[in-house]
Amino acid sequence: MFKKRKQELKIPNHIAIILDGNGRWAKKRGMPRTYGHQKGVENIRKIAIAASDYGIKALSVYAFSTENWKRPKSEVDYLMKLPGEFEKKFKDDFKKYDIKVMFSGRKTHLSQENLDILERITKNTKDREGLILNICFDYGSKSEIIQAVKEIAQEVKSQKLSIDDITSEEIDKRLYTKDLPELDLLIRPSGEIRLSNFLLWQAAYAELYFCKTYWPAFSKKSLEKALVEYTKRNRRFGGIKS
């Protein structure tokens, strides 16, 4: 049944998911928000493997935003432990499925311990040829675009680049996602209908899919539903297509 369904689907090259609803999922079960975050991290593994099974080339997940520092200190402190948990629990699984892991986001606000963990995971998986799992950690699309603009401005100032040479491709080359395929599908679970400063530039012509399922409960079947909906979409990119 899975093979038959897979053959009927249009498979995107790159999907992105906003990992939303961890706290609300936990609260409904009488558990602390940190329990929801723990289960949310475990679900990254399940959905990455599911995406790999479908033949998706890249999966970007929004794990911690530049705005999430505003949350209570106890919650932020717990979230900062997750890179270590991620490395400890899933490195062997991802090796089995040939999954390459990369990280997108600022490096200026993270502890040296976490920077070392992110660098180690990236280095240990860099030669794998399967799905690319892009974990967006301390990521904000506005800060990403600002950084790209600053780099371009510096190159113009030093006369390495002229103003007439500034194109969307020049901006693309300076984004965290420069080595990933163009974003095809952006998914937000939990019932919220907004992008929350996630991949704003990259999502210019991505298909958007919203569902009410909280992230810890988002399953392979949930992913399949999103892919079925994606298959129905007529992507015209501003043109006209029959």
C-alpha cells in the first residue's frame, strides 16, 4: 500500500516544518512543557526517516527561533540541552539511513558546548548522501536576510561587487540554505496559521500546508496527508499552467 501510494504522489525536493504545539500537547496530558519538547525532539527522528523513505531530498525543521529566548528561563535552559540529547540518541539511527545533518541559525548566542556539539554532528555526517536534515536552531529569517545584506554591502563597499550585480541569486548564495534545493512545501502543525519568521525568503513560492495536529503527534500518516495535498496543488510560479 505504501509503495502504491508513494508512486501516486508528487514528491517535493525540500520540505520545511515548524515544530509547533509541543507545550500545548504536553499540557493536555497533564505534563510540563519540557516533556512536550522532549517528545518533539524524538519526533524529528521519526519524520526525518519517513521523509527519507519518501525520497525527499531535504527537510528543514524550525526547532528554536531567535524569538524563543523570550520564553521563561527554565524552559530556555531545557531547550539548550536538546542538542546534546539529539546527538546522544539519534546518531546511530541517522547513520543507518545515511542522513546528513546541518544546522541553520546564529552562532553568536549559543554556548561553546552547544557550538561544539553542532560542529561535531555536522562534521560526522557531512559525507552522507541521503536526506539532508537541516535543523534551524536559534534561527530567524529576518536576521538571516540582514546578514546576507550586510555581506553584500561590504562587498559593494570594497568594490568586489557592483550595485547592478545584486540579484536574488546573490542573496540566495548568502543564506543558510544556499546548498539546499529550493523550498517546495512548508508545513505548520498545531492549528496556527502564520510563518513566524521562518524561511521567509525561501518560502516565496513554496506551497503552504496547515493542520491542527500538535508536532509531537505529527506522524508519517500526517506527512502523507500533507504530500497528498501538495500533489493536488497547481504550482504556476506567477505564470499560467493548464
